[in-house]
Amino acid sequence: MALIWCGRGQSHKNRRAGEGALFTLSPETNMTDQLLTSQDVQKLTGIKSRATLWKKSRNMNDRFPMPYKDGPKFTRWKLSEIQQWIDQLEPVEV
């Protein structure tokens, strides 16, 4: 297993809240299954507020990926699921 830092290049001891995450990967884990913070998901999707992100996550009709939780302060989304959601969006005709 490998420890992976997903963030802004700081060590986990010096990071500020909300700036990445330290997590483990097994050797068979695909790197497209990186775990993303809510801020990372907002940047990728263009969703402006965390409230909207959570509403989309809870809405079963929206098909937005559900987050994974491992404790009260650890909530992450899989990069592969976010990419799949983006890929299935239909283009807007102008």
C-alpha cells in the first residue's frame, strides 16, 4: 500500500483545513479512483457552493455521485465517478 497526498504539495502536518487529503492506495487501485474533497469537486464541476454540491449528492433524480464517508470529518468523492457524471451531461444548444 502507498500513502498518497492529494493536495497542494504540503506535508500533512503543515496543511490547512480543506487543502487535500492523505489516504492509502492498494497496489491494484486505479489512479482514476483518487478521492476528492468538496473543493476539488466544485473546481472540476463548476458548482459554486457546497450547499448546491450537497443538494445534488442527495437528489436521487440528479444522478450526481454520492460521497464516501469514513468518519464525521472525512467525506470524499471518487474522481472516476465525477468524470463519468461529467461525461454523461448533454450539451446545451445555443
